[in-house]
Amino acid sequence: MNRRSFVSTLATAGAVAATAPRLFGRSPSPSPTVGVVGSGWYGGVNLSSLVRYAGARVTALVDVNTRHLAKSLDLVAGLQTEVPRTFSHYDAMLADAVPDIVIVATPDHWHALPAIAAMQAGADVFLEKPIGVDVLEGEALVAAARKYGSVVQVNTQRRSWPIYAKVKEAFIESGRLGDIGTVETYCFIGMGRGGSSAVVPVPAHLDYDQWTGPAPLLPFKARKEDRGWRRYQAYGNGIVGDMAVHQVDVARWMLGLGWPTRISSTGGIRFPEDSDATTTDHQHCVFEYPNLTMTWEHRTWGAPPRPSHHWSDNWGVRLIGTAGTIDVTQLHYTFTPTGSGPVERFHVLSPDGDPANADLRKDYLPQDAAEENHARDFMAARASRGRPVADIEEGHISSASCQLANVALELGRPVSYDPVDRVVRGDPEATARLARPYRTGWERPDPANV
């Protein structure tokens, strides 16, 4: 979709929004319709959650990859008898019939445009993280949600994992950690950055120009077709935008934190010879708040800092207080009190909570519970027209914090973002990097005029 058709899409969406019944003042359908934009891996996870846990009906699938559409049709056939319509572009879906809910599960560079168009058309949105590819896309998404009254649930679903809620209540709100001065978030997983991918002809089942959209039109590599696009900075924000956003977000939620006052970062690509990836293979970020400091660290090479029994052991949050330290991942936590006292360990896959008795073969169970909680929370927010646990504004703060860390890394200096004026204080060069250039023929959404 080029600039002309994008402008046409906005006009179409506006006309649909003007004639479609808004959700204000009425109860949503007990069986809401769902359209999925980006029907690959996590689009399938999201639609399955809404069908299984919220009684939704998938009525439309959108993708520029016909293989992804075929796989998603097979997935939906196992969940419902109704066969959804398929589209290559979301504007055609919105012009045909506006679903109650639009899932946006595309690569990061394609989050903002379909999500905003869906909101303008009158739909609520279930949006993958990070909410946009840069800070001002995020600002435009928040502005659109507020203007059109859309309920937007960001899929930072760690807010819905029972173990994080347990830690929040039992250790933070209870005061067992004392005064918390440091939060360390981390990821020591390879993340598929290794190896190189040769330039090859674009396969017939993929519309690569449309897949690229507003991003730079670069030579095609087969790894881009599925999850491998994450290794290229042109389409996302690397491991910081992919993995840090989850842990920074859940730490913010547990502690009730808003915008950091200053962000800095160091890192880069230490071993370029084994990969064609353009994202960092190691990075350290510092998010400063008035009364504490939060850090993020990832490293894709070498051994993790401690022995692990499951890949998720190497991706988590450590909260350090005056009375103790707790390290929590999606499957376990370890609490170490300051001074004397026993170390407490808990594992969600253990019948008695003892990590030694954990059945790691059932690692899908906590994920299923989180997906159910997140879907039900979204539906409850739709019913009340309130804000869900992972509201778009919360997703924006977490996404933008990670994107600003990359800006700080690129410039080699700290940045302080002003969300009111939407500038980096005292730094015009950093302010210019809040919005990535769109490819010629594409038009960025304007936060002041969505």
C-alpha cells in the first residue's frame, strides 16, 4: 500500500467509523468478531486465546504472505466452523466489514498504521509489543486510542502471569523487600542472531514490497519471512525492543513506575563475523527514576551468569531492596533476605513449589494461564470501556523507554524524554531520532492529527 492508498484507507476508515455503531453506551457482542492483521506465529497465538478464552469468532485474516494465510486458515478450522475471509491488505478488510476487535501481530515496523486505521474504523485492538517501531509512532497510537475511544490491550502479557502478581503482592506490596533501590532486568539467550542469510529471489507467495511497507526496501533474505526479521534493525529495535520491553514493563507494573527521567546505554556488536544481524549482540541500558535505578542487560554469546534448567531462567527481573533480593522469571522466583534467614524458592511447575520437583515438560501451562488472563482482562475492559492491564499508554512507556535506550546508544550520550512536548530535552539531534524516516510514498501518522 503506497501513500495514495494509505490516504484513501484513512478516508474509508473514517467513513466506516462515521456509520458504524460505536461501543460507547452499549455492551459488546457476547461473541465478538476478530480480524487478524499479520497471521503468522504470534497472530495465531493471539487469535487462539481470544477464541478459546473469550468466545470470539475470527472473521478475517490479513497477510501479504499466502502461506501464512493458509496455515492460519488451518489453525482457525480447528477452533471454529466459520471460515474467515482472507485479505492481502488490512484496508480491504476494514472496507469489507469492521471487526469488533483487530489483532495486529505484524513485524514491528508494521504495527502503527493498521492499528490506527482499525481504531479510526471503530474497532478495539489487541496489539503486539513494542507498540510501534519508534517513539512518535507510539505517541500517535496513544493519541488515536484516546481520540476514538478504543480499548487497546498491548501483548505485554507478563502483567497477566500469575507468578509476577504473586511476587508483586507477597514481596513488594507487603514490604518484605524493604526500600527497593535497584532493579535489574536481563536476557542471556542467543535469540537466533547467529549465522548469515544470503540474498535470494523473493518467493511467489510473498508480496515483499508490501511486507516492507514504510521500512527501507532492502534486498530480500529468506530469514525475514518468518521470525528472522528481528535480527535486522530496519524492522525493529533488536533484543531491547523484543525482550527488554517485557521485563521493563512488568517491573514498571510491579513497582508503579512511569517514565524514566534519564536513559543511557552502551553496547554494540562484539562478534560481527558470525552473523549478518544488524542488532546488538550485547547491550547495557540504564533507566533512571527519582528513587531507584533500573538496568537491562543482554548478551547472546558466552555462558549465562548462573546454571539454568530452562531457557526462561535466563530472562527475568531482579529486584534489590534493603531487606532482601528477589529474582523472578516466568517459571520461578528466588528470595534471598538481607543478613540471616532462609532462602525461599518457588517454581510454578512443581506440585509443592520446590524447584527440585518441577516438571519442565509442562512449561506451556503458565503460558496458557497468562494468555487466558490477558484475553479475559481485555474483554472485561471492553465491557466496561475502561483500560486493560496493559493499556496502550503503559505499552507506549515501556516500548519508548527501550527505543530511547537505542537512541542513547546510537548517539553515545544519555537522553531525557519529555512526553508532554514529545522532545528529548536539550538535544535536537536526539529529538530528530524519535521518528524514523518512512520510505518514499509512505506517510507517517501524526500524533497531533490521527
